[in-house]
Amino acid sequence: MTYPLLAIAVLIIPVLLDFFLKTQVFSVRQNWLTLCILLVFTLVFDVILTGLPIVTYNVSSLLGVYIGSIPIEDFSYTFAMVFIPIILMTFYEQR
């Protein structure tokens, strides 16, 4: 499986969870603010990791879209990292 396909799967999982668990976390402004803050941290640390280069990628497995030295696919994991725990926590609080 290529890196873009993994990134798409990681983006779809929180959307499906939110839909089926009916948590509606994507309509909460604070959740998007949290995502933005963590995307900044992702950007900073990924620039260090890819710039040194501590982390390297197989270029043929990427879309070829970069922000600095960071493949765009890296940001999908931050999206999932923010929203999956919020979805699950919201779901269990609503029960």
C-alpha cells in the first residue's frame, strides 16, 4: 500500500467514526483549533526530522506535494490523532 492510500484511510476513519457514532465533533470549533495547533507542531517537528534527515521517504510512494520538506500525507496522521480520541471520548460520554 502506498503512503497516499494510507493517508486517505487515516482521513476516512475519523469521518466514518463520527458519522456512525453520531458524535458531531467536526462541528465544534475548539476541535478545529486543537487541530490547527497540533498541525503547527507537526510542521515544526517534521521540518526537523525530514530536514536533518532523520526521516526519509521513498519518493515514488508519495504524491509529490510538499510543504517545505514534508510530504502532504504526513498531516493526515495529525488529523486522525486529534479527532479519533475526541470522537471516542464524546461517544462514551454520551452513553
